Amino acid sequence: MTVTLADVAARARVSPATVSRVLNGNYPVAASTRERVLRAVDELDYVLNGPASSLAAATSDLVGVLVNDIADPFFGIMASAAQSAIGEGGSGRGGGEKLAVVCNTGGSPERELTYLTLLQRQRAAAVVLMGGSLEDPEHLAATAAKLAKLAEAGTRVVLCGRPPVTGDANTAALVFDNRTGARRLTEHLLELGHRRIGYAAGPADRTTTRHRLEGHRAALAAAGVEEGPTVHGAYDRQAGHAATAELLARDPDLTAVVAANDTVALGVCAALRERGLDIPGDVSVAGFDDLPFSIDAVPSLTTVHLPLHEAGVRAGRLAMGTEEPRTGGLERVPAELVVRGSTGRPRG
Amino acid sequence: MTVTLADVAARARVSPATVSRVLNGNYPVAASTRERVLRAVDELDYVLNGPASSLAAATSDLVGVLVNDIADPFFGIMASAAQSAIGEGGSGRGGGEKLAVVCNTGGSPERELTYLTLLQRQRAAAVVLMGGSLEDPEHLAATAAKLAKLAEAGTRVVLCGRPPVTGDANTAALVFDNRTGARRLTEHLLELGHRRIGYAAGPADRTTTRHRLEGHRAALAAAGVEEGPTVHGAYDRQAGHAATAELLARDPDLTAVVAANDTVALGVCAALRERGLDIPGDVSVAGFDDLPFSIDAVPSLTTVHLPLHEAGVRAGRLAMGTEEPRTGGLERVPAELVVRGSTGRPRG
DNA sequence: GCTCCGATAGAAAGCGCTTTCCATCACGGA
DNA sequence: TCCGTGATGGAAAGCGCTTTCTATCGGAGC
């Protein structure tokens, strides 16, 4: 029923071996023969059987991209960039067409491991993990073990936005400089004169949350300013909205709120407005990530720019093996403060 | 080097056949034997070889989800929903774990076909195409042919947000009622008293663009109001920003602008504000899709709500075969007008 | 007590490809 | 003229799993 390589071989009057060689192009085949084979492929509308090919060759052209939340543009932008870098690469087998697939873990460690196992099953060529991870030691160990096994089996492992868990070769890591970015942001607020700053943080126990919080605290400590209230929540507007109520309850005299990211900042702004507070007149608000919409917020959001697209491309190339990782495998991606309209001097 | 099923069999002192049966659970195996096998699997840390399994069984547990732009929350939300529906389904082979993978076509017909071929190679269990498509007849035909081939080979095909191209069984389609949604939206504007309405449309030649435009025009025609200027552009803020300048140039007395979607609307708002125009005092603005951020826009966006999450889940279930498609395979998803602060009565 | 049957488990034949040997063949050099 | 040699193409052995087809065994039925 389905056309197989043998059918093509018969039609082209060559052996299956030759057809395979034409298709994979890693062995000399006379031009005339090649053409005959290609014509047969065309005429029969032959499609390679991926599983069979992968089985025989012991690798597949699948590249897995794991993200915490596919509905969040933060990941969408990176994944998109990685996918296009992976798609256009292509010196590998099977004509170099790699199938970049993105898998949504929802931030759940279990799903992350499940996907990694599934990709291991498929003998994926590479795996890219995007976004911070949970800091639970048990999970960290399980993930590290799984990644080590993948790397050992020849799957390239790339981390993008999370610290490396294993010093393995075959593993590269890109980390955003969240600490410095957060620090600059809070310094900016301090320079404006803010002394009571609330923090609507991301989920507890996540690397990203901790790093940003550390940067924030470092800035406060350096300036000798007392830390304001901190509330943890998810990375969505709802969380920002809820956090704001809590923060204001804990310190009604806040003059600024730093949000875990831009989306959360949107929720913070909404909550402040509902209470009749002006931004930045009464309260300044800052985000993080510099997602596309943050420039269109009203007022436009002061935030920390992360080169998501560039990082995604780089991650994709590392996964393809097109580019080599830095020595040590760890690469720091700079974060840059972007001052816009949502932050200003506090009243008085 | 890698542990194979035979190794597990040897360790458990059973035949490979028995191990396979335990793993796939579709054949009676004595409890004691099963346990012995599972212990061996655990002890050896065995991971099934996906390609081998797929080859022998002639299907894989891959489900492809194709989206036009993964960085756009519109697709992110649907894909996320579909992926979770697919992940939790699971009566299939291999323990029912399906690997839902999302592929980013970037709206390019070529990439779409490439991905479809790649998925066909992998003998994917199902394919979900999300979002509108190009209306170029040549592309339409090529896609239809490819989808027919996939369906014929036993791959379930689900369209979500695009009209069906083939009346095949094995194929289901979910379509958003863009026409009605757009019509209601324009009717709303007309009721408010607007008579000069600009339209910042999506890319030309796309089904979604056309349907929304048709709804808009239908409302105008029914009210006997002359159509205002229309500008086509991409689905991003930049396009909305640029379109606004053009629309205003063509008719400086516009009192309302309808955008292709919420993201575009954000760009429209930004451009209007830059010109010192008040929203909705001077110009009303409306979006489409009701993405999460639109409620936080200032003023909050009047838009058309699309049940993206629900549609994604439904698409996922159709892909899994958990739910049956309606007779005829076509299902209409309702779109609902949501009036917020960005639209109001025109001055005077 | 013997046959028949349900419940289990093993043997073995592939699934469709890749790849390692080999076999050819046409030349150029000695 | 004969042989070494590079360029091609074929034969065949798997890759690791699934799945028929059989074989075995302990009762139940007569």
C-alpha cells in the first residue's frame, strides 16, 4: 500500500542501497543513476519512512524544544527563533531537514521529565530546555540524571535561561543575567528617590524568581534601603493584580512596585488604577523581559530588555551543532534596563 | 551500550515477546511475570526505542500541531490547550503517552508543507493545523493533496480555525465564526453613531482576513453606510501603527478604526495617541480575539471574544480520537462581542 | 482417567531502512 | 598485454521492536 524504498529501487532499476545513498547523499552515485532514482521517487511520490530510517541509522532528526508556557510570548519568541535557526541549519542526515518540535511543560517538573523521556525514546538529535527550572533538589537531581543520559546517548543538550546542572560535554547553557538586570532596575528606582518598593515576584522556588529577587535585594542592600514587602505568584496578570492588593495591604505607603515580568506588571497597573492610583504619579511600576506589548502599555513600561530572539537563535544553532559552545559551556546573556513612562519620581 | 528489550527479557528470564506485551499491555500476562518484567525495566533503566517500536507497529505516538506564529499568544493559547488535551488523553499504544509537538510555520505555505511531509515521514498519529491559511489556489490544492494523503495513511487530520479543504473522513474542522463576530463588532460601532470607520486588516489573501472583512462589510451594507479605507498588514503592533497613519491620510475624519486583532489594535492605539488623539474621545478602536492583555490595555479594548482555549482542547481531543467529530466534520465556534472602554460615541 | 479448553509464554518472521563489505568495470601505467 | 586502482553499484546483515502462530500446562467436564 505505501510506497517503500524497495519500490523506488525496482522502478529505477537499481538496488535499495543505491536509493538510500541518493537520498542521503553521503556516498558517490553517478549523476545519471541519481537522476533516474530521483525521477522514480517523484513518480511514485515516495516518502521516507522516518522510524525505519531512524532505527537503522540510530538517530533521528527530531530536535525537542521544551518551554514552560507556550502561551507566554516570552517563550514563544525564543522558541520561534530557535525553531527557525534549527529549520534552516541542515548539514545533517536526511537532507538536513531537522524537525524542531516544541513541547509545553507547563512548568511542571513531571511533564518535563516525561517529555525528556519521550524525546529520548525518539532518539532526538538535540534537546533545548527553555526557561528557569524548579529548585527542588530532588527534581534537580532527576533532571540532571536524565540530561546526562541523553548527552551520553549522543543527544545534544542546550539550556536556555537556566543554569547548567551538569558539567557534561555535549551540553551548553545560555543564562540571562537576571541578577544584574534586576539590580539595575531597582537602582533606577532608588535613583528616582523611591524608598518603599514592593515586589510582585514570580513563583517561589524557581531559579529565575530567585535571581531577579537577589538582584533587587543587592541593589537595596548597597543603598542601605530596607526591603519592602514581597509577594509570590504565577507569571500572569491575575497574579500581579492579586499581589498588588497584598502589597498595598502590607505597606500602604509604597511608591513603587517591581513586577516579576511585564505580564505581571500589567496586572499590577490594572489593580493600581482600580484604586484610583496614578502611574507613575502615585506609584511607579516596572516590569521585566521587555515583551513587545510593554511599549504599548499606558504608560509604557519601564522594564529590563532581554534579547529573547537572539538567545533563541543561538540556542537553536547550538542544538544544531552549527555553532560551538564557549569553553566551559556557559554563556551569559546581558540584560539591559529600558526606562519608559511607568516609573518616575515619587511625590513629595 | 544502550539497554534493549532483549536485555530486559534476559534479566527477567522471559522472552522479548513477553516484555513487549507487558509494556504495551494489550495481552494477558500473569501478574507475577509482569512484576518481574517491570522490576527488570526499572533496574536496567530501560527506555523503549521509539523508532523501532513505530516501525514494527506502523504508527507513532507523535501528534503534530502546526501554528502560523508561535510567538503570538493567539496560537500559544490554542496550542497549549491542545497539547494538554493530547497529553492527558491516552488509551493508545505505548502507555498512551502521545507526544504533542508544535511546529511553527511562520505562516509560510512552504514551511507548512515541509512540516507536513516531515510528520508524514514520522507516521504521525494525528496532525492539527491551527489558524487561517493562504487562499492561493495552488497552495490550497497542494495542501489538500497532502492532507488527503495523510488521512489516507491513517493520520487523523484536524483543522482549527481554517475552513476544510477536503471532505475526507478522518478529517475534522473547527472554524471560528469570524464573519459574525466581525459583523457584530461593526454593528456595535454603527449603533454608537460611527459613520467613518477605517479598517486595519490582516495580511491579504488569508482566510481569516477575508472572513473578518466580509463581516465588517456586511454590517456596513446592511446599514447603508459607505465603506471607509482599508489597509492590509501583518498581525503585529507595527502593522497597526503603520496602518493608522495610512488610514488617517486617506480619511482624516475617521471616528473609528477596526483592527485585524488585538495586537494590531495596540499599535493603532499607540499611533493615535502619538497624534494626540484621545481614545475613544476622538477615535474609537476595536480589536479581535480578546487576548489576555486586551483587558489591561488603556483604555481596555472592545473586541470579539474567541474561545481559544476551548477550541484548542476540542481540537486536541479530536486529534486523539477521544471525541468524535460532528457529522459532516465541520464545527462552528461562536465569536462573541465584548464591549469595553476603547469604543464610544463619536464627538458631535 | 482422559480429552478439551482457557490462560500464558515462546519462536520467529518481518517492519523499511542503512551500511559494511564485496564485486565490477573501465582505465592508465609498466 | 596485464594488473593495480578509483569509481560505482549490489548483497546482505542487521537496527530493536511487534505480532502472529504455536506450544505448554493445569484444570473442568464427561
